[in-house]
Amino acid sequence: MKEELIHKWLDGELDEAELKAFNKLPESESYIKLSEKAKLFKDDSYDAELEYGKLSAILNSRKEEKEIKKPTIQWLRPLMQIAAVLVIGLMIYNAPIYGGDTTVKTLASNTISIALPDNSEVKLNAKSSIKYASKDWETNREVNLVGEAYFKVENGSQFDVVTWLGKVSVLGTQFNVKQRVNYFEVTCYEGLVSVSYKGQDIKLPAGSTFKLVDGKVVQGKTKETVPSWAVKNISTFKSVPFGEVINEFERQYNVKVKINNIDTLQLFSGSFTNKDKELALKSITLPLQLKYDKKDNKTIVLNKE
């Protein structure tokens, strides 16, 4: 059972109940800590894909042995534990940590904080990813982002965050970038941020926001000094289409929300906690006089009252 949980965790296939079971394993805390420190392993000869394949083969072999009720080979247990420790970071970093491009991904309901080669900090929101060339970092501080991330950039050469909707450039500052299918938002908390969109450079001083909603540009202000999702586990919205609020709820709680006869383009201002699903549901339905029906742990239906 333990090996199966580890195997599914590495593949990102744990459901809510299995994740709780995994977190109760005596080794889980040390695995998580090791995953956060994975980038400290500096070994150019380490083949991430090869080692991941080895571990998967071992776990599959163990599973097959149990199915045909063969005796457990005890000497494999220490080997599996060592391999699992080495591979924990690989499901997050998805690339050799030193040598080429580094990719960091998060699953639904999860966030992660990482340090870039120059000690700039990035916190990734749920179902997001970044990719950067670690070997060229000194001459090319560029991060490709899909999803949402909060950046605290060390002073130095130009630092670029590239998305498919626009590029954000800074020298050293704190800012948040959110890029989803039909939504792009940049918020500057410290310093000065430059947003490139359709050949234009828009300058954002601290306390300013830039939004792109279905191709329409909206600029505004914020009183926040840090993004609430990154420090308070609260998703906050100001004049955001309700459909985007629902999408964020799905990412934070790893559920599917079905909407019946509700205008998803109506603007929503408010927030919901990322730690209490029931309370979060009330926060996004009561203001719009909606009711919800939880069909199961993974499906929620919204209707008008």
C-alpha cells in the first residue's frame, strides 16, 4: 500500500483520500522537505528520466509481486526508499536540475516556493509552471510562465517573465503575474514593472495593476503589498469575470464545477479561502444569490436560487 501511494504521488495521480493517506506516512514530511531542497543536488551526471524510470519499474514490480502473492523481497525496500528520496524532486523539477532547462510544475490544490540561481524567489500557485535555462542564468534571466506566480527579484540585469499573452520585464522588484486562457493580470508591489503587449510597453509603479480580459486592457490600483494567495491562502478578485473565479476555485480544490444558466461574464469582486471548500463555496455563491449542490467529492453544480 505504501509503495503504491508513493508511485501515484510521483505521477500526480492521488485523489483527495489517497493524498491524506500519503501525508500520514512517517516518511512523507521528509520527502516533501527533500523535494524543496532538490535543486541543491549538483551532479551533472545524474539522468533524471533514467532514475525516474528505474523507480517506476521497481514500484511496478512490487505491485505485480503482491498481485500474484509472491513473497516480498526484503532487500528491495532500502533500495526503493533511497530511490524514492532521490526522485521526489524530479516530479516537481521535471528536468536535470543542473545542465539545461529547469521546469517546475504544481498540481491542483498545491503551491510551491523555489529559489532561482540568483536567489530570486518564486512562489507558484496551483496548476502552474515555470521554465528557465539554469546554465545561462547569469546572462539571461528569463522565465517562461504558464499559470500564476509571485516573484521577488534580486537586483541585477533585466529579468523577464514571458507568457503567451505578454512579457513582464524588471530589474529588481516584487510583482505577481497571472496568465490563464482568456485572462492576463500583472500587479506590481515594489519597484517598477514594464509590461509588453502588442508592441506597447506599459509601465506599472508599485500599487498598480494591468489586466487583459478577453482582449480588453484594464489598468487599476491595489492597496495590497503582497498577493493574498501567496501569504494568506486567499484568492482575491476585483472586477473579474465570474468564470475566471470558478476556474480558480477548480484549481485550488481540484474539483469540477458545472454551471447552469449563470452569466460567467458578469464581474465579481470578492475573495475565497483556499483552505476550506465549504466556506469558499459560500463566499462565491451568496453574493450572486446562487445555490450549489455537491454531487460527489469531485463535482459541484451551481444554479440560480
